[in-house]
Amino acid sequence: MASRTTPPPNSSTGSGSQSQSQQQQQLARERGSDYVYFERTAAGMSDDAVPKAKTAQMKLEHFYQVAVQAAVDRNQRRVELERKLAADTMLTDERKQRQIAQLGRRESTFLRLRRTKLGLDDFRTVKVIGKGAFGEVRPAAESRVLHAPICSHALQRRFGLCRRSTPARSML
């Protein structure tokens, strides 16, 4: 919850608040007297909202931390390739540009594959290896990869799960 406040006057309540008020006064001088400060506290939130907000904050921070780290890694791979190509005097400039373009295409393909969701059409199934009350299990391999490892694919019937009112279990 954010409450709108103006810069606090000089107060001597403690060293932490003193330095904070000095910082706010310095910011007020730099930005002008009409600058509005927002004080963010959890005082106005309910007891349920604070853990939920903290959880959402952690998820968002993790999401952006992973995204930034992935971008840094991509940039490092490009810089490393450029450094390697600059050190290699035997390659022509055209070949160097092709290798850089090839790296860009590989990175783009990888990012596109990360965004896509897997579905039933993305796997090859051979036969049914087990049947149960809620569905069947089949060996499956990813169809995009030539020699993909075989894993088991559990196909569950939702109608049976809802009708019997039994808790669903995920099969791995």
C-alpha cells in the first residue's frame, strides 16, 4: 500500500531515519519542491495479503533474474564467438559473418522452442503398454528429434476422474 507524503522535516528520531530524511531532503532539492514521495508499507494490508504479495514478488524477481541471466549468457556466447573469429586469421570475413548469423539463428530457434508448449502431436507413440481405470500409458519419443530418448506418456481420461470423484495423480 502506498501513501502519498511530502518530504519529512528534520527529525532526530534515530540515526536510520535521520539519514533517510537527509536523503529525501537532498532529493527534494535536486528534483524540486513539488516532487511527491510514496512511502510503501505493509501496514494497511490484511494478514493474508502480505504473504501473497511476498510470494508474487519472489516469483517476479526469479522470472526476471532468469530472463536477464539468459540474455547475459547469449551475449557472452556471441562475444566469445566474435573473439574466437577475430583471432582466427585463416577465415574470410564472409565466413565469419555466416558463423555469427548461424549463431543468431540457433539462439532464435532455441528461444522459439522454449516458448512453445508440448502437445500430443509433438510425440510419436508406438503401442499401449498399460491400461487402467483412468487411462493408458504408452512409450513415446519426441517427433522433432531424430534419436530422441523414449519416455512414458500417460494419457488420462478426464471423464473418469470427474465421475468417480477420486483425486487425480500425475504419473511420471
